[in-house]
Amino acid sequence: MEIIILRKTIEYIKKLDSTTPLWVKVLVPLIGVGGLTTLAIISILLAGLMNAWLGQPLPVLGFEQTFDQPINFPHTKHAGPIEDGGLGMDCTYCHRTVAKASSAHIPAVELCASCHRAVGSYESEDLTQLRVNSGIYEDKENNQVIVDSEMASPINWRRVHRLPDHVRFVHSAHINYLSNNPSAIENVPDHINIEGLDAVPASQVCSTCHGDVANMEKVYQVEPLKMGQCVNCHRKNGGPTDCAACHH
Amino acid sequence: MVTEDKRSWGMVIDTDKCNGCSGCVTACQVENNIPLNDQNKFERGRVMSWIRIERYWEGEFPDVKARFIPILCQHCANAPCEPVCPVYATYHNDEGLNIQVYNRCVGTRYCANGCPYIVRFFNYWEPAWPEDLRNHLNPDVTIRSRGIMEKCSFCIQRIKRGSRKAKEENRELQDGEIKPACQEACSTNAIVFGDLNDPNSEVSKLSKSESDRKYTLMPQLNTDPNVVYLATIDPLKYKDLGEKAKSNEH
């Protein structure tokens, strides 16, 4: 498109002779260049709008890749199925409040450390960092265990799934509904079979919004998590569609 | 149309019990993340308080009496604020609440101009709190940004929490289980909140009683408020009664 406009403009300029008035000589190239710039701006804007509309980074130029966490936490190792080398841990072991409260808490360092003081490689950088953050760690040089509460600090995890500030999403209500109505669960991973069950444990409904987290090396957002998705699911399953149900 | 099984939230305020302590105002401020009112806001007349206590003086000195009326959003059934909104940001839901949808609001302020009770507040500034108070904000309530309207929601976050809890425990919602922040803070129990459609609730007993103390604010406007007031008892009216009782004792 731009090339055609440019070519046409150049052709037009070549045709001009001395009888052409001066304002045409000035204006036509200007319009040509202006048109090009406008087109470029519009296409950039359109790309941005498309990106915003889809709500997820487009899978081009590496935009879809998620970011690094301060400590690499492989969900595959912890929650992944045992056949694939994971531990098959329940989601609710760490995200303990998910079925009871509005938010699914990120566990405290203490919970990680309760296993990892003993379990896991002592060579791994991530685990060493975790032990330092828990306040009890091993000093290899002097070969002694240091208990230093000054070093204990929470890990600054980066949030992956974020809703806008004017939305109140309550995990417990959704988890309880879905675990009692398994037919409404979507994105069921291959290694979980919930066909024909009346009720499933809380840890098997997460995939509806979060995808198959157990098989993610780094967690990324699977669903757009936009209002359209919420409302569609609420209409399908008879949830409230009153604005004040979520916006207050 | 409100069906029978639907709730209709309402409030009864006994002005005879109100002693004007402003506990409800403070509680509301804390519960609903309302920005602090400083001198600048008072001077400009842009104070935000979803519930306020209006004070009236009655009589001449030395027989002067202070009268207090807590005023909050009346959640009118015929709300004058609702039809004027061009973006449908304020509407009536099926639980009898007048809802303000913050993310829809574009800040035309028509609703505030239409409200006869002056209980709608416009955010002229981006809300700000002192650093110490940042972690005291209520996570269940949206922080309203600059340029949008806000008002009393009857503590809808508490209504939702209460209904959710009852649903999870598979039982009916009890009367008096849900208390807005103002009722919880009221030192004299002047505020009663509940379901007006439930004939056994305390609020419907009080609001449907034949008492001559019962009144609503500005009834001539036919707004049909969900907040009912009980008038102050005039001690002079019952003066003879008291003296009779005294003479009976002797």
C-alpha cells in the first residue's frame, strides 16, 4: 500500500513540467509523504488496539513469553503428574486459602522451607536463595548452620494473573461451584479424568481459568480473563450478571 | 419488579437514639476507602462522606436542644439519579439497591445534581492517603479514581460476603447477620439494617409499624426511599405522663 502511494507520487512528480503552478509542486509530494506517515501511524495504532482487545500478548516477536520470577519455581516438578516426573502435589497444599477466601494466597517462605530445609539439592542457586530467605541456612565455608532472622524476608514474586482494580473476584465461590458442578470445568488437562463425576476436589477446577499450570515450567496466562469471558461463563452456568456482583 | 423471594435491603434510623457521636461517619470512611477530608476540601465545599450527621438546634437558649439526623444514600425506589445517567452507571438492582458502577461512570455529575439529599460525591482529586494508612485500605472495595461519582452502597461488599457465606454453608441468611459499617459502629443502636421484604426482620417490623414517629426524608418528591427515620420523641409531649407517674408513686 505504502509502496503504491510512493510510486504514484513519484510518477506524478515526474510528469510535472514548468507550466504546473508552484503550489502543486510543493503540495503533492507533501501529501504523498503525509499519507505514508498517516498510514504508518494508523497501522501501529491498529496493532496496539488488536493487542489490547485480545487481552493477551500476541504470540509474535516473543511477546507471549512470561517473565522470570526471583526464584525459579517449576510447577512441573511440584504439581506435575507423577508419570512425568512431578510430585503430583495438590494445588491447595500451597495455595491454601483458595477454597475458603477470596484470594488464592501465595504461600509464605516458611511453607516452602518446611520441605526445602531438608529436601532438594544444596548446590542449586534457587534453593540456596530460598533457604537464605527463610532465615535458616547453611554456611558452606565455615560448615555451620546460621539462624539469622534478619535475613528472613518474603520473596518478591511477580504477579502473572492480574485483574483490573475495579473487579472483585472471589476464588472460594468459584472453586466451590465448580467442584460441585464438574460439567462447567473447562480446559481440563489430559492427565485428569473428571468425566461423569458429581464432585471433584478443589485442585481440579483451576484449569478453567489458569490452564494446565502443572505442566508449565514458567506460569503464563492462558485465558484472556476479560469481562466477556466472565459474563459468558456466568450466563452459561446461571451465575449473577448484575454489575454489582463484581464491580463494587 | 421485585419478586417475593428477592430481598429488598432497607434501613431504619431512630433519630431519638442518635447522640451525634459521628462513629458511623468514621466507620464508613474506613470501611469504604473514602479519602480523608482535609482543610482544603472543607474550604472548597468538596467534602466526601457517604454518611453525614446533620445537626439542628431547637429552641432558644437556655432551653436549647441539639437534634441529629444521619443522612446517607436513601436507595430510593424512584431514584432521581438513575434516569439522568447517560452511561447507565447508576441503576437499581433486584435487591433494591441503588448501584453505582465505578468503571462505567464518566463523571457527568448529572446524578449528583439530581439527588435531593446531596449524598453523591464527586472525586475532584485522585484519592491519596498518608503513608501509614496505605495498608489499612479495605481490599473488598474499589478505590475510586479521579473524575467519577461515588455514594453509599449499603456496604455491598458486606452484603455479598454474608450471602456468599450463607450459600456456602447451605442455609438461609439470618436477619441481622449482615451489618453495614455504620450500624456496627453505632454506639446507641440507632441504625437497623435488614431485608424489607422479609416480614419477620427487625427492619420491616420497625418500618411497617403504625408508629407516628415514622417518616421518610422529603416525601413530597415521591422518591420512595428505602431508609426510614423514626422521629425524636418530644419530652414535652410526655411531660404530664411523667408527672402522673411520679404522683402515683407517692
